[in-house]
Amino acid sequence: MNKLIIALILLFFSLSQSIRGQEDNIKVSLMTCAPGTEIYALFGHTALRYEDTARGEDWVFNYGMFSFNTPRFIYRFVKGETDYELGVTRYPYFEGSYAMRGSSVYQQTLNLTISEKQKLRRLLEENYLPKNRVYRYNFFYDNCTTRARDIIEKCIEGKVVYSEGKERLSFRDIVHQYTKGHEWDELGIDMCLGSEADKPIDTRKQMFAPFYMLEAAKKATIVVGDSVRPLILHEKKVVDVEPEDVREGFPLSPMVCVFILIGVTCFVGWLQFKIRKIIWIWDLLLFGVQGLAGCVITFLVFFSTHPTVGSNWLILLLNPIPLIYLPVMVYRAIKGKKDYYHTINIVCLTSFMMIMPFIQQKFNVTVLPLALCLLICSANHVLLYYRQNNK
């Protein structure tokens, strides 16, 4: 009997050691990559690393794969119908690509049980099936970071609990943190986002940004009944490189360009008074650009499925009306006829500038001077007409 008990104890010990060894062989990590210089890489990136030393496996599962060569890519992106997919690559290639582009990579090893690691592997393999790997990308709610977070949560037997951050930021606040130093990119994004992007969001929604996910994971715990364990075992920097220098783009900032535009508009207005004639080519350029920008904003508001773009109050300033009316405007300017459009435009622009502080939307700093520029142009039309006809 004693020999049987001893044999059972030894068997149990052997099995437990085998399981422990199996658990030690497998390591799953959350990989967070530093931002790059391209607009699609400004916010960083998230992936999952799966290591199994017993099998000689070291894979990176990446939910951020896409191709610019996809048919109608730009149209689909603006409309909110961009498809991303799960890609799998060997870790050395992943590490090398980020090292070459000057992006550091942080590895957070997950504190998972062997069964949770195995379940995660099955879920990743299922996601990688051709019928499952493609998904409809959503910048704020369904991207490479949220996908990695969600699949981690699915494999855990208990619940992942995140500590709520003290600072209630908005989507736009977080976007601005990553577009600092990229003023033209920030302008483009600001023009597209509506008032919904300025509402405070909780910690979970903030995790759309890779480094917010990294910070949330540091403090997160796994709760299984009365048992509590940290989500992250340890963290290290596996790629430590100096970031690439920001590529020099257009030398002038958006604000400088807008003030130059105001200066040119004032000069054109002075010149019109001097020659007593409307320079209609300037109208064609200024109001044409306003109308074209308005077409983009209008499309985003009414047709795009992107979140936070449908509540964009900027449509009061940028809409297609000037573009539609432009032929009539130019005709009346050439003939020297009175154009009520400019009187109405003065009222609308003045009203817009007056209500701007009360609209629950943060506008880019260039919006007010841009509205002022358009106001000056219309005011020049009205004043010149009355000067010519009230001698």
C-alpha cells in the first residue's frame, strides 16, 4: 500500500512538473511599437507574440495588415469601409522591420495559465483562417490594438479588470498627443472629426491608442473568483532605437498659410477698390477651394460610416454651396451685377464665428482665421458694389 501511495505521489509530481515545463515553454506577449513618421503610423502599433521554445515557434500575430493597392482604397477609407486583416510573421522579421524604421518595441509578457495560452493559440489560429482574417477596420473602436485586447480577454477564464484613469480625455485629445509636430496631419484629422470626438471617454475606449493600452495593461488584474493576479508578468524593451527624424514636409505651418491667405485677400480687396473692378479669378480660387473642402466634409457627415464624423459642425463653414453657386458668382462679378450671395455669406460667417465658442466641438486653430478670410472677401464685394453705385 505504501509503495502504491509513493508511486501515485511520484506520478502526480511528474505530471505537475510536465505541465509546469509545458507552461514555461510557452510565452505570450503584448507587443507595443513606437510611432513612425507616416500618418498611418503616428499612433504606434500593437501585436501579439506567441513563443513556444519546445516547438521552436516564435510568431507575431498582427491585426494591422492592409494594402494601398486595394481597389478604390481612398474612397473606401473615406467612406469607412476599409478592410484590415490578421497577418502572421516570424518574430525576427517583425523586430527587424521596426528597428530599421526607427521604432522601439515594448514587450509585456502576459500572466496566463497553460490552458489560457493554449486557448489563445486556438483563437488566433481560428482568426487566421481565410474566412475570418479580414475585418472591417474602425480607427477608434475596432483596430489592431482593440483586437489584440479583446482576444486576450476571450482566452482568460476569469475577468480582466482595468483601473479607471483619473483624467477623462476625449478621442481628439489623444489624437492631438500623437499629431504634435505634424501640424498638417493634425489639421486634416481635425477637419474630419465632429463634436462626438470631444466627449470624455473611459479607460477602455482610450485603449484604441497602443500606448494607452500598454499603460492600462500594466495596472490590470485578472480576477477568477477570489483569486487575483496581475495581467502582466514583466515588461522589457526588445527593440531600443533612436526614432527617425521627422521628414520635412511643407515648410509653412497651416496657421502661417492662413494668415498669408488673409493678407492676399486684403491685398486683392485693395486692388479691386483701386481698379474699381472685381478680380473674379480670386473668387474662383478661394470659394472653389472652400466648396471642394465642403464636399469632403459633407460626404463624411452624411455618407461615411466612420465614428465621430457625422456630428461635424464645421459643415456650417465648409459645404458644397459655394462650389455649386460659383458659376453664377463669377458671371455676376464679370458683369458688375449685385450679388446677394455675399451679403448672405457675411451674415452666415459672422453668425458662425459668434456661436463657435458655444458649440461643443473643438475646432482647429486655423478655422477662425479661415472664416475671417472668407468674410473679408465677401465684404469687399459688397463694399465695392455700393461704392460703384452710390457716387
